[in-house]
Amino acid sequence: MKESMASDSLIRKALDSESRMHILRSLIRRRKTQSELAKELSLASPTILQHLSILLDAGLIYKIDEGRKWKYYALTEKGRKLMGVKENPIPIRSIVLFAFALILISSSLYMLFFNMPPQVQRKEAPSDVRLVAFPQSQLEEQPAEDYTIVYYLLIVIGIISLILAIYIYLKEKKN
């Protein structure tokens, strides 16, 4: 019970400042660094850090440290609920990439299996031309253009795009 009351007082304190509310609203769209928030809100970086510390203590945001120079801040589930944010939608990038991959793979498979050009085409002499006027070399069998390797390459590109779309989706869902 005491823990709940302490947590509620930390949340009240966090929501008491207009600057912290601006930070929370800004983090609804995407995760951000301390310097991005400072620039967006026109506040000094140490001031932002103090506000972030209070929001961290209240459990409304969390820090993402990927071992790089920049540390990102994002809303926790509690912060998302408090700000009235619904479930994370599927990122549009992964939807577009997924659709591109499916179109690429399906059209390549169709062209490969159902619209395969014949392997050999035979040129016939026109009926109104005498055989002497149409050289024998042009009557020989000539290989048709074969796009099989192109279709396989497009299928591989489609599969790579599909894997990338799933990766982007999972990465965005995690954040």
C-alpha cells in the first residue's frame, strides 16, 4: 500500500510540470535523445536531464542504452496508458516493404512457372517468299530469350525484402 502511494506521489510530481508534460507528449511519436528534447522544447540540456530523471523515477519513461554515444528515452507502458496512447500500430515502412516483397515474389513465381517462354523458337520462311530468297541460316533453330535467372533473382530480392520488413516490424514493436 505504501509503495502504491509513493508511486502515485511520484507520478503526481512528474505530471505537475508543463515541461515534463511536453516531454511525454513528444515521446508519444517516437523515442528521442536528451539533446533532441532540449532543442524541441528550447530548454537547457541539464534542465531536460532533471525532468527526465523525475519521469524515470515515476516509471513513465525508460532509458535505452544501446552502447553508443546517444541514450534514448521512450514511454513505458504506464506512460503510454497515462498519455492515452493506444497499442503501437504497425510501422508503415514495414507494411510497404512487406507488400513490395509479396508482389515481387508472387509476380516472379507467376512468370517463372505459368508464363515461361519456350526454350527454342523456330523461324519459318514466309509462305509467299521462295526458299532461295530466305537464307538457310535464318531458318535454323534459335534459342529464345531465357529470363529464368532474372525471375530467380527477383524472388531472392523479394525474400530479402520480406525478411527486412519483418525485422523492421519487430524492431519497432520492441521500441
